[in-house]
Amino acid sequence: MHETAAHPGPEADRPLGATQGATTLDELDLALVNALQLAPRAPWSQLAGPLGVDAATLSRRWSRLRDSGAAWVTCYSAAGQVVFGSLAFVEVNCAPQARERLAARLAGHPHAVSVELVAGSCDLLLTVAAASTRMMSEYVLSLARDPDITGTRTHLVQRLHQEGSQWRLDALSREQQRGLEHDTTGSADRIVTPDERALMLALAEDGRRPVATLAALLGRPESTVRRLLAGVLGGGKAVLRCEAAHLHAGWRTTATLWMAAPPTELEAAAEELTQLRDTRLSASVASEANLVGVVWMHGMDDLSRYEARVGAKFPALRVLNRAVTLRWIKRMGRLLDGEGRSVGCVPMDVWQPVSAT
């Protein structure tokens, strides 16, 4: 574990970061984020016991975190809704003077769900999602027509072995976590209806929006909204994800590793990768590097140690390339400032026609 279990005391309602500096989340902040990773829409009364803080204090603390952009809950289509070939990592090269301008423009696209300025063999790294392989093709081709882009390389995801919503801060003890994990075992093989799509997009901006607020936004009765929520969340169509500003939470280095494993050993290598604490995402991809790992670490020196652990656990796995994030412009639909705080949202509308971007 990289964070210790939270033990809130009398100062549980102190201002954000008051004890550890203006850019640091304190123990209660981390514990609250961890609890919402496990149970994103849990009522404060349910979280009060495990966290040892009353519901009113938790509500006020979350309002501070959310309003400051230090933490948020978002929603997006579950991996089961994305068929092979409609999720990809896209490396983008551009003219040096166009880099930040291009990144900001791409961040406005709903299909570019994440946009990073990186150091490595490319200038920008995009995570792209679309509702079909045809839409994915259209989007990638649209990038090639952008006058600021000098080249792209697309890595189509074959399988997600672990994604970011499954990663945990581990700020809570096992006892505190008990009973909070929400069920994500439902089948996601059914088509998303227009009403379910509208609900997901409303939850993208704030995954904890009350039913009454959602009903007003969607123009539907509260009973209908409750049924829709049960269908998209309990049915495994959508993912709720609680995030925190990574720099404020102590994760100062993030990187994407492109790796190659013998095809007959790819599944085993992916499983080994997901067992490492710093692995946020692992995916099999259709390219020379057939395995991608997204890792979060506390410092640059941790990257070499991570690669050493990978090599020790699976000697046949080779790291072919690295993209170290210089700055996150957008992460899973959330626009971020230089400190990693949320400053806006572009809902991940993977169903939107590419021509509309």
C-alpha cells in the first residue's frame, strides 16, 4: 500500500489539505475517495460508519473536493459495450508549436476520452473510444486530415484485462472496505437505449447526482430514472468511477508502457501485470507491442523499479517503448488543469457521429 488507512479525528472537517500543504489531500480526503471508488453512489449515512465520521461532515467534505476539482465521480460506457476495434490508443505527432493548441482542441472531442502530453516517441497520446469499428475508423481518418497532425499510430485494443475504475487508493483498511464494493457483475450484452444513453451522459458530469436532479434533466419521472439506473449500473452497461487529482493524491508520475509477450504467454503476462500495485490499466493490443500497461507512481525513479518487477515476474516480457505523461489535458472525459484538478467535462458520448466532432 502507498497510503495508510484513514483514522479521522476531531479535525475531520478541516479545510482541504490544511495539515499537509495546499496541494495535498489529507487522510480523510483519501479515505472518502477510496470509499466512493468502492461505492460511488452510496448515501453518506452508509459511509459514516466505515469512515468514523458523521454523514453531514462527509457531505461537506465531498462538496469541497468536488467544487475545488480535487475529486469527482464520472460515468461512461462499460467495456462490454465496446466491441473489438472500437477502443484504441492513438499516438499523435505534430508540429512543436501546435502541440498545446492541438491537445486542447482534441480534448473537446467526445471520442478522444483521454488526451495526454507525453515524452517519448510521440507528442500526444489519445485514448479513443467509439460505438463501432466504423466510427473508430472514421475518427482515426479524421485525425489524419488535421493540418496540425504530422502522423498517427493506432493500437486497437483486443481485450481490457484491467481498467482504471478497478484501481483503488487503498486508503481504507479491509475492515472499512467490507460491504462497500458495488456489484459490477451484470451482463452488458444488450444495446443501450436512447434514455439510457441520456442518463449516462448526465451522470458523466456528476455521478452522484440525486434521482430528483436526474429526473429534471431527463424530463422523466423519478420512478423511471430509478429503473434506468438499475438497468445501466446493475446491468453492467455503465461504469461509475471516482477519481482524484493525481498530483494532490501523491501520484507524481504516470506512464504508458508498450510491451511484447510471446503470443502463447500473453494472457499469463497480462495477469502478472494486473497483480502489480502501480498498474492502473492493462490491455492486449493488435500491434507489435501486444500488451499495454498504464502505471501510476510516486516519482520518476519508480518507473525503472516497476520495469524491474515486471521483468522478474515475467522474464519473457519485453518493454519496447515508454510514454511518460508530461501533463494530462483530459482523463476519461474530465478536463484537467496543470495540477490535475477537474475544470470541466466532455461526456464520453461514444455514440455521437464522428462528423459532429
